[in-house]
Amino acid sequence: MIGRIKGTLTEKTPPDILIDVNGVGYELQVPMNTFYRLPEINEVVVLHTHFVVREDAQLLYGFYDVQERSLFRALIKINGVGPKLGLAILSGIESNEFVRVVRNNDVNALVCLPGIGKKTAERLIIEMRDKLKDWHNEAGDDAEVNAGNRFGKNQAVDEAESALVALGYKPKEAERAVKLVASEGMSNQDLIRNALKVMAKP
């Protein structure tokens, strides 16, 4: 199993990135909370990884810290939650906030996430509660994130909408949310971050 990767970040189009390791390019998918913390293109990045092997594909997922990967691994063990939905959950809510939501039995907060209905939210809370007993909210875990490359407005908007659709939101939902938060000079990462906040509101 590939548990960690270190190399040069050569491409990043949320949620997909490409890391060059001694001439070999590794394709990874990362949750938006990790994507926000990536360095600039052509800089070195280190990510903790989870490797998934299916009959039709081999997929590599990357995470900024071990806690986020641990939460992802716990999520995909829940019936009905595969890697794609796990990635969407960790893109729409911070790890520590997810833990708080589970501990508070906050079903309404979970159903705001893409692909999460009431039954799935209730199952997540029930099955994740015991798994999160030892979770500690580390001070300073929310490090400053890199603002990312700046693009022209149209390109940033298009990329933000595409990223949200890839995370499970419907195209019209993504377009509407991005338009609500868009302003001149915003990067695609800023647009995604703010759009997710809008869509997470009940």
C-alpha cells in the first residue's frame, strides 16, 4: 500500500492533483480542505495517502495530515459511503467540525453536504460516534492556507464550478453558489471555499 508520497506538485485542478516523484507522475484526488493547503506549482509537497484498488481502477487519495486520512478511512467503512462520498464530506466540512457535528447528533448539518440524505446522516452519526471517541481537536490544526494562483474571473469561475460538480453537487447548484460569492480577482480556491460555505447553510 502507498501510505505517503513526497514529490513536486506539477498540476492542481480541484479535486485532482499530479505529483512528480523522480519522473513518475502520480495522480491523486484530495478533499478541498487539503487542496487549500497545497503549495504553489513546482514546489515540493508531502501528503499522507490512501490507496484503493477496484476491478476497473486504481485510485490514490491524498491528505494533508494523518487525522484527515484516518477520518476518511473511517468514513468509507460505513455502509453506503464510498471514497467519492467520503471525499465530498471532507471537502464540505472541516474534520474537527465533522466530529463536533457527530457528537452533537446534528443531522441537519450533515444533510447539507452533497450526497447525504437524512438516513445516511443518521447512519453516519450512529456508526461514527464510537469511532471518534478518541479524536482530539488539536490547537493550531487549521494552519493558514495558500491562496493559490490567481486567474481571470471566467477561468476561476469555470474551474470552481467544475470542482464542485466533481465533488457531487449538481451543475445548477454549483453555478448558483459560485455566482453568489464571486467577485473580481478571486482565485478558484477562494470561490470553492466560499461556495461550499454557502451550500452548507441549512
